[in-house]
Amino acid sequence: MSDPVAEALRELRREYHAEAPARVAELERGLAALAAGEDGAETSLTMLFHRLAGSGGAYGFPQVSATARELERLLRSEPHWTPARLAEVQAGIQEIADAFNNGGPA
């Protein structure tokens, strides 16, 4: 007999995972806005990382949470966005994408 709670949790995880490409694309757009110096880009990207830091682990993606938390801290502490720092954020976004790709629905 199937456990309805466990099945509901699996379904929520599948839905969260299905939204991963859109979430990663949103991070990439945020990074592009930050690199272009758009007003509010830093705050917006910080909030995206903050949400992923909170939700990733809850849906079974602890590496997404850990990386997003690191990137959130970086954005909150970095006053100057050099190409090297922007590349660091880009690498973190790729880590998040890889964590989603490697942690598909169970």
C-alpha cells in the first residue's frame, strides 16, 4: 500500500525539479543585469539566491541551498563587481544547475 504523504512529497519534489530550468534562467538574467549595472539588480539577484537557499534543501536539493547561501552572502558583501567576481557568481549558478541536473526526482 502506498503512503499518501510520501507520494505527495515526491510529487512536490518533482514539481520543484521541473521548475529548475526556469529558476536557473532567472538567475542568469539577474547576473546579466548585475553585469550591466542595472539599478536594483544586486538586490533582485540576492533575493533569488535567498529563496533558493531556503527552498532547495526543503525539496531535497541540499547542494542547491548550500551554493545559493554562499552566493547570497557574496552578493551582500561585495561592493565592487569585477569580471572575476562576476565569473564567481556565474560558476555558482552553474553549480546550482548541475545540482538540479544530478538530483532529479526520485
